[in-house]
Amino acid sequence: MKGFFKNVLASMLGCFVVLGLFFFMLFAGLAAMILSSDQQYNLKDNTVLTIRLEGTLSDRSNPNPLYELFGISQNDQMGLDDILSSIKKAKENDKIKGIYINAGAFAASGASLKEIRDQLVDYKESGKFLVAYADVYTQGCYYLSTAADKVILNPQGNLDLHGYSSSPMFYKGLLEKLGIEMQIFKVGTFKSAVEPFILDKMSDANREQVSSFMGDSWSTILSEISVSRNISVDKLNILTDSMPLFRDPVVNVQDRLIDTLMYETEARQYIQTLAGVEKKEDLRLASVKNMSSVSFLKKDKSDDIIAVLYAEGTINVGTSRDGITDRRYVREIEKLKDNDKVKAVVLRVNSPGGSAYASEQIWKAITDLKAKKPVVVSMGDLAASGGYYISCNASKIIAQPNTLTGSIGIFGMFPNAEGLTKKVGLTFDNVKTNKFSDFGDITRPMRDDEKVMLQNFVEKGYDLFLTRCSEGRGIPKDSLDNIAQGRVWTGNQALKIGLVDALGGIDVAIKEAAKLAELEDYALSGFPVKVDFFEALFSDQKEEMTTRAMKEYLGVDYELFKLMKEIKEQDFIQARLPYDFQIK
């Protein structure tokens, strides 16, 4: 018995020692990570900023510190804010000799690419070199890279320049086979978000608007490539129709689409020569991530703040960190309103819209904020429907020429699954106390009186949307109705019809905010505040981890899963662009 207790105590002691070592190592790792996160990148002479374009671009990077601790890769996401900031620092810092763009598989839309390209053009005023290289240039990366002094392609590489196309998916036939009818309520001739559920091809009105804004966006890209490559727009369209992707790279050089052919090792040697470095080991390459911890040389220490509030994603009701949720953003806006150090706010909107109700709540918060201090909207790739709703009452609205905006319209969808229930042999009965007690029952079609009631509700929502935009933009309501009707416009087009005030990126919006607030010196601060290590450690990671796991497991099919999830969770009254809207 004595030996038994001795063994038990020894085992317990061993367990305590192992647990102690485990927690010691864990806390040592945490401490090391916290200390390393506070360390600034040591920028040295003969450094070249290397911008590796890969993964997915969002307006703002928000890395999760816990992922880094456990070795989970976050290289599939890049922040526009980090890229723009690194280019600005490269321009002002003499230790940076030039910029090397390595273009890869990079998922980014036109307005964001233009924002990066514009910043690169501004950087070239420094006289430093700018070189781009790719094994394969995707169309977007090629557009961005044409800002470079030299565009290099691998001798066995390809250049994809094919133009724009949009191929929406239509679900009508599938729903019919399943026995599901989508009952639609909408206002707006051009409000096409409902079309995939009730048609098998584009309506004439939708085809007209897509052709219009897609053509205008393509013209923006071609005009800038034309200037950089000294090739006429007409010639560029001819070259595009020849499908450079399948041509010998030598021919693309002869047509001046590419400057020269080099393997990547040769391109790096060329960069070394431009940097004036004799030995390879003396050339230092700094990534965008490295540059994020490097301070600006002229760091403003003013107590006056211009806040940049990033609003990216679908607009929904709730407090989730995923997308733009009304209660979370109303809370953020109220904090900015009550913060006396914040003298002006730039609202960066990149959203296809979403819940009409949630959009109204955020509109009200922006209106209250505007009563105390200037609010300038900077539109990203999308600021349409609900995205325009939350923008319309700003002091000024700035958009890129190829931003997609407008889409002022409302719709509602209600499924009728009676056909499906009959197919599988289900029947239902009902007892109710009042006329509309069973409103929303998807196992039967809506009655005429229910349809009238819901259509009136949608029209009331559209009238409110029009009123908000009319008052915010100073456009008579009847005139606004003529350019609303759910129609999507580019930033170029929106400027001409009064939906936006000026063209430009987020820097233009910040300067306008400073002008309205009468500020010469100011500091910039981004909101919502990024999650720090301890907040990430003690917050609920379930939603974010689930999303990442689904992306890993489903791959390209994740977007379809996301679509189904959004349809399931959203309000039945929506102010948004088509669910699967894409330009390729």
C-alpha cells in the first residue's frame, strides 16, 4: 500500500512538472510574440521595397495575432492600407532605393487596383526606380504594373489581357425543379439582384446598365495603360482581341505590351544593378509587412485627429465583426462623434449593400455625426445600394472613376416551397386567430392581399431611400428618381449626374476632410480599432475560425456557400447589388 501511494504521488508530481513546463513555454511564447510585435523593422541602406501581389485584397488588413502564434498562415490576405502606406514610405525614405513588384495570383477589383497604381505614379516623382516582374500577368496586375518604368515577363510566361465580361448565374430552372417559387417585390427598373431567381437570362434593362458601366470601367483602364505604354486605345483593343495570353511572349514585347523578357533570377540581378549594389548579399528586400512597422519620417504629432472609419462587406443587422453590422457601426460612429480630438471623419465604404433596415440605422448615425463634424465618404470598389444609402448624407463623396455606385432601389424576396413539399409528400394544416397570423408561411403561395401589403411596404422603403438621397445630395426627388431605379453607375458617370462630388482615392478624401475641418496639421487614426493580442486571446474566435476552415475546405466553392448563408440570414427587404455580381 505504501508503494502504491508513493507511485501515485510520483505520477502526480510528474504531471504537475509537465503542466508547469507547458504553461511556462506557452507564456514564454506569448511574451516573445508580444515583444516581437512591438519591434520596429530595422530599415537599412540599399533596401528595395518588394510588393508581392498575391492572395486577396481588402481595404484594411486585420491580422489575427493568435494565428501567428500557432503558425497559421495569413498570407492569403493583403490590406490596401498597408500597400499604400508602404509605397508612401518608400517615396520619402532615402534608404529605399526602389520598388520591385512581383505580380502573382492577386484577387483585387478595379478601383482598388487604381488606388495602388495612382500611389505608384505619385511615388515615381521621387526619381527612384519602379520595376514589375511576373511569371504570368493577370489582367488586373498588368494594369497596375504598367505604372512601372520597366515591365518584365518570364520568357516562358504569359500576359492575360482579354477585356471585361460579366456572366451572372440564374437559378430559376433549378428552383423550378425543386418546386420552389421566389415571390418578388421590388422598386426600380434596373434593380437586378432578383433576376437570377425569376429569369433565365438578363433583362434588357440590366443588360443595358451592365454594358454601360462595364464599358466605362474598361475605358478607364485602357486610357491609363495607353499613356504608360504609349499605345493608342484603339490599338490596345485590337491587341486585346488577339488574346496575348496565347501568343509568344516575344510578340508581346514587339507590340510594346512588355518591355523585356527575363527569368526571375535575372530580374533580381537587374534590380541589384539599379540599386547600385555590387554584392547580392548587400541588397536588402523589405516586404509590405516589414514596412508596416516602419514609421513615416515626418510623423505628425498633432492632437487633432482625422478618423478613417472602414466599412467593408455586406450590411447586416447585429454586432458581428463580419461585414458591416448596424449596432457595431452605430456604436463606432457615436464614439467618434463624442471624441473631441476627432475633428473630421473619412468613411471608407466598400459594400454592395444589404439590409435596408440596417442601412437606415447607420445613415442616422452618420447624419448625427455630420451635425458635429465633417464627414467625407471615400468609395472603394463598391458603394452601391445600401452602400450608397449610408454614404448619401456625407459632407462630400469621393469615388474612383471605376467605383460602382448608385443602385438606389429596394427589393424583397419570399420563397414559396409548396411545390417542394408536395414532391416529398409533406402536407400542412393551419389554425389561426387572425387574418394574417400565418403571414410568412413558406409552405403556401402568398395571397393577393399579402402581396399588396408587402409591395406597399417595399415602395415605402424605396420612397424613404429616395428621400434620404435627395436631401443628402440636394437633388429634387423626382429628378433623382430618374437616375435611381436601382441603376448602377461608375464613379465617372456618378460625378456627371451628381451622385458624387469628386474623383480620387482615400488620400483625396482625407485632404477634403482636413479642408472642411480647417486643419493644417493632423494625425490619422483608423477605426474600428484593430484587434490586439489580448483581445484576440480572450475573445470568441469561433466565427472567424469557422470561416477560415470553410475557406480552406471548400476552396473556390466557398463563394457559393457564402451566398447561401447570406440569403438565409439576411432581412427579406434588401438594398443591395446582385448576390453573385462579378466582372471578370
